[in-house]
Amino acid sequence: MKNLAQLNAEFASEAIDPCILFLLRSEDALAYINRGQTLGLRLLGVEGFRITKEGGFQPVQEWSNDIADYGGTDFVKDTFALITTLVANEATFQVVFEEN
């Protein structure tokens, strides 16, 4: 858990709700994934969230990607593509890693 704790500490200032959901805007989520991989973490998925007008967090299944349900050959590449297409939607993401 040392590497994941280090990663979270590095990105805490960019995170929305860092103590509970640890949501990142699209650009920050991409950087977080890149950095996590350099620390030896394995990407398991991303959960997309919309922030409501009232300041609540609404999960959006269409903005999510989970390795357990994935049938493709390049999960990380496809996850990057998903996040990149949602930049204009002001999506935020919870990134899930597993340490190797």
C-alpha cells in the first residue's frame, strides 16, 4: 500500500473530496494513471462521476470502465480513450488501482 499512499499524497491537492471518493478531473485522472503505473500499480478501473448543481456526486455508468468486465486487449489504452472523450463533459473519475 506504500505506493498507492504515495500516489494519493502526490495528487491530493488536485482531488475533489480527497478523504472519501478521491475524484479527479479528466486531465488529472490521466496523469494519476500514468504516475500509478510508474509506481508499479495495476489499473483495475475507473468510475465516472458527475458533480450536480447542488454539489453532490452522481455516478455515471457510461463513464466507467472495469477490467473485470473487459474483453479487449489493451485496457489501459481504452481507459485513456474513454477519459479523453469525456473532457468536455466535465467528468470526474475515481481511479482504482491494485498494487503488484
